[in-house]
Amino acid sequence: MINQSKWVLEDQSKSQLVRASTIKPRIDYATEIVDGLLDVLVQHKHDITQNNLELYRQLKVNPVANTTLEKQVKYELELSYTVESLRQVRRSLDCVAGMGNVSTVLSPTVSIVRTIRSRLLALMPAMDFQLGELSLLLSGIIIDAAHLASLILDFSKANEASSRLLDEAKLIADSKICKQFPNLDLP
């Protein structure tokens, strides 16, 4: 009998097989992860929106519901921000055209995913594993693609691009929530 460390995983999951693959299958897997996350988040956001709209309608009758509504709307705003940010990541994955632009196009996505992951940890801890996996996957794709294409990674440009994309996502999310709840005073 051979003793094996309890820290060694013998699982041949899809993620381990994909990590050993070339760039294209890993990009496809990253796209699959993003699509799965978006499906869950969009459905959850839809449910929260329906609940918030009902609370908003009751606000005229029951002013006490205002504090509950404000908390729920802040939660919905965070979900909306996350959905819009993940859509930015999805667009970036769709924009990959060849080996030469993989690292340039996908570099900002790592920062976006890590920002989303840290913001969602308290709200939806179940998403943490998938977001962590996506972050690792995107990082590996970027490093490998840059190495294969003999490119130099410029993280200052990537961080500027990710900040711009996150700002766009925040603007879109804020706009949607303000249209939905025009008379609610949000910070």
C-alpha cells in the first residue's frame, strides 16, 4: 500500500485538462465559465429586481419598507455592476483574433475578474471558486500567449484599461438602477 498525501488531488476534472491544453481550448473554457456565471447572475438579478419593484410599489403604502428597499437596491446595484463587468470580460474574449492580440486584449480581464471576485465574496460566496478559477485561467492564457508570441506584458496599460472598463460597467449599472427607481435617493 502506497501512502499518498492528502494534499494531492487525483481528480481529472475538465479544468485540469484544459489548463494543459493549447490557448484556444482554454479561451473556449474561459468563455464557458463566463457564460455560466452570467446565466446565474442574470437570473438572480432578475429575481431581486422583481422583488425590489414590488417593494417600490408598496413604498407609498408602507414607508417603513424604505430601509429594506434601500438595502435591496444596493444589492441589486452590486449585482448589476458584476453582470456588466462580466459582460466586458465576455466581449474581450470574443475580441481575441489571433495569437498576437491575446495578451493585449485579455490583460485587463484579470483585474476585472479579481475586482468582481473581491466585491462578490461577501454577497455570493458560492461564486468565489468559479471566479478564482477564471482568474487563474485568464492569467495562464495571457502569460502563455505572450511567451509564445514573444511579447512584453505592460501591466500599467492593462490596469488603465481595466479601470476604464470597470468605470463603464459602473456607469451602465448606475444608469439602469436609476431608471428603474427614479424617486429613490441612492448614494
